[in-house]
Amino acid sequence: MQSLIPFLFLKIYVAGINQVFDVEVDKINKPYLPLVSGELSMGQGKAIVWASGFMCLAVAVMFKSPPLFFGNLTPFLLGTAYSADLPYLRWKTKPTLAALSIAALYGLSKYVLGRPLVLTKSLGFTVTFFTLFSVVIALSKDIPDVRGDLAFGNPTFSVKYGRKKVFSVCLAILLTAYGSGIVIGASSSFLICKLVSVIGHSTLASVLLLRANSLDLDDDEATQSFYMFIWKVRGYLLDLSARYQVSAHIPRQKRRSKHIVGPNTIVETG
């Protein structure tokens, strides 16, 4: 639980700083956001962003956990480099750096718990799986924003290569990740992990294909909805992987039963 508090402040900071520096672009791409719509003033927005940035690091320091601190500091720096319109920064205008920073930003997190990291087969798969998922999020993020990015000269992959090509790459990566999830799940020695993983990934892959086939890539609202669908799926998979990690490391223990032999003697068997 101690990782949750600074992580929430971090999420507010990373999302907020992007909106602070992207107000003009968001007038085209996302006019419903609070700074663009006028729900918040620029002064209020900046205050929330800077306070959240300070708190995410301060709370991490307070918990005296180096993994927790650096696990928050790295995304903090990446989020700043991605959005801030400062010399050598504003990585979102550089497609490769933008994709790498977002993938790293969303790929970091899960195991920052202030304890030693134990490398296992299941952990290796989980890290690889969510790295692929983070790459998809980094690439698909800009598909709904082509009009605004084009108007303001942001050469994202979607602007350079077109929505269709980027979307096809994202779909191929996701289906590869789901396929590997099915294979790894089927090889599990735990029946519940096998069933949940195979059925879960198969179902999600089917839903993904159905939504992809009906998606109009020229409709900004539809592509934004699809991007949010990917986020929802990521949340489900985080929960699924957490359950897998827990169950995969529970030792099989023999059940022990107690038998009363005498008035003062109890024998355990099992």
C-alpha cells in the first residue's frame, strides 16, 4: 500500500504537466479537458501539477525506500521530458523518444514495493508482456490526435506513417502478446491459472478483433474510445498477472490434522 500514495500523485503530475504544455493542441484534439474547457484556470492547473510532483517525491522519501523513490523519480523525469517545452526536452515532438519514454513510463511500477526483486519465469513473462502493452499505448496514444499534431507540427508516428499503419502495428503486437499469454498460461501447473489465463486472454483477443474490425480510424472519438479500451484491458491484465504471481509462489503444503491420543497428548499427521 505504501507505493500507492506517491504513485497516485505521480499519475496526476504526469497527466497534468502534459495538459499544461498542450493547451493549444488540446483545443483541437481534446476540447473537453479541464484547462481547455475553462473548468480550471491555468494558475489552478499549474498549482495542482507542481504540488503533485512535489508530493510524489516527498512521500517516496518519507517512506525511506530507495526502490520506491527511484521508481517514482524515473517516471517523474520521463514525464517531464516528454511534455515540458524546454531546451532538449519536449520529447513528444520526437517520435522515437516519445514512444520510448511512454513505454518506459507505463512499463515501470508494478514491482516497486521496497523489497528485493526475485527474478522468476512468471515475472519475466509479466515484465515482457507489459512492456509490449506499454509500446502499444505509446503508439496508439497519438492516433486520435493526428489533426492537432499535424496543425502544430508534432511529427508523431501517426502523422508520419498514417493512422492505418500505426494501428496495424499495435494490433499485431497486442495479438502476439495475447497469444504468448495463452501459451504460457496453458503450460502452468496450476489449474486455476491455466483456465483463467487461457480463457481470459482468448476472450480479450476476440473482443479486440471485433472492436478493431468495426473501428473507423477517421473518427477521432472512436479511436479515442479504442485507446481507452486498451487502458481498461491493461487494468484487467494487471489484476490477472498479480493473481498469477501470488498463486505461482504459494508453496503446496500438506494439510495437517490433529488427533487426540491421550488427555495431554496431541499428534499431528499429514
